Amino acid sequence: MNKTLKTIIEGIYSLEGTEIDSVVEAVKLRRNQLHAKQAHSLRIGQRVSFSGRHGITEKGVVEKIKIKYVLVRTDRGQRWNVPGAHLTISKEAVNA
């Protein structure tokens, strides 16, 4: 754990109720920004993978890019709505 993160965590332990609420809101906002940034770095037809339910790695193709989420059609034929930051770009070629 780096020094800055350790300082932030120590600071959180000294906060009271409304201050903690402010920190939670800031974390949610930052998470939303990261999801949107990652989602818009992808392209339709690109191969991606992500961790699905029960830790199973799902692989598929990007079908649609939304604001924060990406619609992925998996190799098993399912459609998943996945946050952009949860996707990893695959190196393998798209199945034709």
C-alpha cells in the first residue's frame, strides 16, 4: 500500500457521519468517471473478457457502448450489461 493511500485510509477513520457521506459520494463519482472513460475507450466488435457470476471468466464481443456500461454478447450467446472498468480487452481475434 502506498503512503498516500495509507494516509487517506487513516483519515477516513477519524471522520464523523456526514463527513463519511461526503467521502462515499466522492468515491461513487470517481468510480462512475472511470467506468465511463473505460467504456468509451472500447469499440463495437472488439473482443473483451470479464469476471461473471461466481468468478467465471466470460469472453465475448462488444455490441453496444452506453454511457458507463457496455453491452457484451458472450461466446455462450448471452448478453451482459457490464461496467466499462470491469472489461479487459482480449488479444484473440473475433470469431467470424
